[in-house]
Amino acid sequence: MFKNLDPILHSQLRLSIVSILMSVDEANFNFIKDETQATSGNISIQIKKLQDAGYIKVKKSFRNNYPNTSLSITKKGIEAFENYVSILKNYINPK
Amino acid sequence: MENTTFTPEESLLLITKTIEETKERFKENGHILVFWGTLIFIVFGSQLILSLLEFYKYTMYPVYLFPIGGIYMLYIWIKDKKQNKPKTIIGNILGNLGWVVGMNLMIMGFIFSGKLGEAMAPVFLILFALFIIVCGLTIKFKPLTIGGVLLNLIALGSFFLDRDYHGFSMMLGALVGLIIPGLLLNIARRKAYV
């Protein structure tokens, strides 16, 4: 019996954002934009969804007089990601 | 990138690709190692030449290149901060370790050199070796680990050498433990992007 994949993570852009945040301690909005090649509007919407789910932490500040949005993954986000990968592996190699 | 759903295989491939690409982008480059290796090589090489030419009065002057190196590191650190580079745990650990080791080397060299006496060069090299070995093991880059181990051996071997030959130990240590692994790291990094 296959378990359902987490709908929050099972979308290309949201999964990319979470994958990036799994490999760094903290990343800012522009870095995510460069890496994913997605539009600012789309990224903002997906960030909001991930934040609402409690998977990422968003910190807004100013750096050199410019707004700076820093993102980092939460403990809940790490657990969800690990769970998602484990279910995926089950889908690919069912026992 | 579109926000579409996709198959489990595509999903796993995307995760692997994204994580690998992000990690690759933040692989430490060898530029700083080559910079410090060259600086040490120049400082101790110049001291050796000045001694051979019997200009003993001036042998201390090349050492003042080290604080200039420290200022350059500070410039690099400020530049990186301004670029808003993402923080990585490994990058943070290595950066902090580098600062702690570097500051201790400066303090030892300028304040406690008299107290350390003949042990100055070996202790200096041991601290460098410690940093290089930790870096090599952390970023899983064998030439750096091997360079660090060789540097450590040179450092321990220096205890058996007369103080007059410590300049050679420093130069050899800089070449084996810093310059060569740094250049190899740069080559490996460039290859990863081809």
C-alpha cells in the first residue's frame, strides 16, 4: 500500500526551494530566484505556502538599505522532507 | 520553473540535482590557501635570503606582510557578506576555524615569539596543519587532507632541526600543505563546472 505524498512538497518549485534549503543553513530570496529561475511572484506564493505549513522560517530585514528576505528550513520541514523522500523511494522500489 | 506536479522518479531526480548543484556552488575554493601559502613562502624565503646576505637587521621586516594578509582576508569577508551568499554550516565552521587559527598565529608570532623560541616554527606549522587537515576531511578533498598530514609531519620533523633551517621547513610546508592542495582544489572546482 503506497502512502500519499505530501501535497505541499509534491510540486516542482516548492520541492526545489526546500531542497536548496536542505543544503544550506540560510539562503536569501535572490539566491532562490537565481537557482530556480522562477518569477518573484511565483516564488513569493510558494514561500508563503511553505511558511504556512511550518516547513520554512522567513526572516525579513534590511541590508545596505535594501530589503532582505532570508529563508531557512525548520525542524518540521526537515522531517517532512525526509518523510517525503522515504515515501518516494517506496514508490520507485516497492518491497 | 513551473509549479507543476510530477512523477516520483522526476521528483527524486530534482531533489538530487538541486542538492548537488547547490553544494557544488559552495565548494570552498583554493584561492585563499594559495594566497596564504604564497605569502608564507615569500616571507620566509625573503628572511632566508636576507640572512644569507647578512642583512640580519632587516630579517623581521618581511613578517609585516602577515598583517597585510589579515587585512586582505577582512576585505574578502566583507565582500562575501555584501554579496548575500547563502550560509552553509560547513562554510561557517571552516571560516570561524580559519579566523581563530589565524588570530592565534598572529598573536604567537608578534607577542610570544620570544617565549616560544626554537619551537616557534614547528608550532606555527602544527596549527596550520590542523586547519588544513580539518578542511580536507570536512570537504572530503583528499589532496588537502594529504597535504595537511605532510605539513604535520614536516612540523614534527622541524623539532629535530636547527633553528637556522626552520625557514626551509616553513617554505616546504607552505608548498606542500597550502599552495599545491590549493591549486589542485581550484582545478577540481573548475572541472566540476565544465
